[in-house]
Amino acid sequence: RVKDSVADFCGTDTYVPGDLSKELTKRTKSGILKYTGKDSYQFGDITAKAIKNYTGKDDYQFGDVTKKLMGNLFSGKKDGKK
């Protein structure tokens, strides 16, 4: 029963040991590439994308996160938007 569920999840007819790990790796990689908008993954890509999304800046400079955080905390806006 579990083997059938794993095979279905993996898109295969039968379960072979290692199928689940391979499928999870494939889906994780696909999700990361979709999130970062890149064709390949390099260490730090997820963090760089998250910082870019948070600060709204393409190029990170030391202090950008702190400035954004302080601006959100002390701007008087509840959602952090100006």
C-alpha cells in the first residue's frame, strides 16, 4: 500500500528503493530554480533572493536589511509599506 502511494507520487508504475529520494531531490531543485529564477543553483542563491525580495534592492550593501527593518518598525505603517 505504501509502495503504491510512493510510486504514484513519483509518477512510476512500481516502487523501486530510492525512487522517493530521487523524486524529492528533483522537486526541491525545481522549486529552488523557480524561486530564484536561475537555470542552476549556487550556494547562497536562496538567501540572496530573499534579501532582494525583502529590501527591494537588486544589489545588497551592508546595512540594507537593518535599514529596511528599522524603517518598517518606526514608519508607523502596520504592513511595512510606504
